[in-house]
Amino acid sequence: MNVHAYAAPAVAEPLAPTVIERRAVGPNDVLIEVTHAGICHSDIHTVRGDWGPQPYPLVPGHEIVGVVAEVGPAVTRHRVGDRVGVGCMVNSCRACANCRAGQEQYCLSGMTPTYGAVDRDGTITQGGYSTHVVADADFVLRVPDSIDPAAAAPLLCAGITTYSPLRRWGAGPGKRVAVVGLGGLGHMAVKLASAMGAEVTVLSQSLKKQEDGLRLGADHYFATSDPDTFTQLAGRFDLIVNTVSASIDVDAHLSLLALDGALVNVGAPAEPLSLDVFSLIGARRSFAGSMIGGIPETQEMLDFCAEHGIGAEVEVIPADRINEAYERVLASDVRYRFVIDTATLR
């Protein structure tokens, strides 16, 4: 079927309306009528070529919420009318050790991203800035009805990207967690860590979002531009989740960790980060990375959010404001996630 979408026609060119073709619904496929699509900073990096050449024209979007319009004959998990979501991947090998463990994002053959990748039929995957998507049922998530659909869309990337390391490194009662940055990822990390019962501190460049941070669930808020912050908080945290996509002083942030603490990077700066290995050795600290989450954990996250009344803080926009939204994201002028009302594409 042909569907309306917004695509980047070439590197560094504004996104524009277009029509794309979706594959026919196969035996294990789900046709989703998209209602909302989140705008992730990685969409901007990708379509602007920051992370390498792309197959243009390219439709971004991997924070997708919609309603099931059709299912293939082998689909048993989803029915027409269900509210569902698709995140950052739409396929994997299903056979390697990581896939069998429900860690499809680390597929040893490489998972298939929601856009800009070669799909199983040899075409290029196209993302959620469109009226409809067709996805393999095994990569389609159930979105609880209690979560507003616009607020649910960013959970498919920003939510799981922060939930996964918080779970992996044991955020919970008695744990002191710091979140670096209060943006699209950071605000979700604060909400989730607080709901898990951790003591939460925001580390931001300035105090301009302090009121928001405390409202979202943080217990403390400090400015990293103040050198006294690193003296005052030395050795304090069990876990630091770095959500920013810009370079940080890794050694300074490692100094804030307690014995056996971990600094986990989920933000992806374009330039390499460096550190002094003695920042790790001195207190048996770890510097790690984490990438989204597997399908089982993503469903767990959505159910957790429904149980605790958690959704993203969003600004819903029509499709003709996508390019404006991109510029505002780059200027840090969004609190905290743009979400496209895809009805405006029709």
C-alpha cells in the first residue's frame, strides 16, 4: 500500500511530504495505523548524516504508537483495534544467544533498525513519520490503554533506553542514582528511577530546569558548571546514567561514584570520549554503555509505566512543524519530547 509520510530527501535537506510504499501484510505481520510518532535526537543525527551515509530518501521515527488495522493469519498476540507500539528495531536473527535471551538489540548478526536498514524483503526500512507501518508481530509491543498515546510514544526509545540500565545496575530503594542531563532521555530517567525507589539527583549544566527536575521526581539538583559540585558530591553515587549527546569530563563524573559504582552512557556523542584508567582503578568503578532494550524488557517497561502512571512530557505538533521541531531540539528548546500527530499527514 502507498502511505503518506515525511522524509529527508538528502543529507542536510529539510524533511518534506512524500508517499512511500509499505509491504503487503505477511503471515506474521501487523499493519499499524500510526497515531503518534516521537522525534528523537537520533533521528536528527541520522538524517543529517552525523552517523554516516544514509539511504535517502529516508523516513525517520522509531517511537511509534498506533492502532492495529490488520494482522496476518499467524499472528496471535495482537488483534485489530489493539493499541500497540514499535520501537527502535523491527527484526533480528532470532537464533543467536543474545536473541534467544530476549536481548535482540544486541543480535550477533545485527538487529534491523526501524528505518535506514535493509529489511527482510530487501527494501529499506522506513520509520514512523508516516500514516501506517507494517511490522513483524514479534517486534510489536502492547501499549497499555492507561497511558496517553502521545505520552507513550517516547517510551519506545527514551523510556526503554533509560529503564534498561536502571534495571541492569539495580536502581531501587537504598541506591543513590544520578542522571546527567534533563532532556528527552534524562527526564524519563528521573521519572523511572524515582518510581523504582532510588534517591535521584540531576546533574545539569545549570539550574534553569531545577524546578522541573524536582517536579519530575528528583530529590536533588546540581549544576555541573559549578566546580564545587564535584567536590561536594565526590564518591556519592552508586549509579550515574549519562543521557547527554555532548562530550563530558568522564574523569570528573567517575569521581562522583562510590566503591563499585558505575557510570553508564546512553547518550551518543559524535566525538570519542577519553578517560584516565586510574579513575576506574581507584574505587573499582565501571564505565559502561547501554543500548535500548530487548522486546521482553521493553514490554516490562511499558507495563511498569502503566502501573506507576508514567508517560513522557510531550509537545504534540502537526507534521508541517517537523523541521522547526528539529531546530528547537538542537537548541534544547523542548520540554521534553516532540511528538507528531500523524493524523496531520493524511
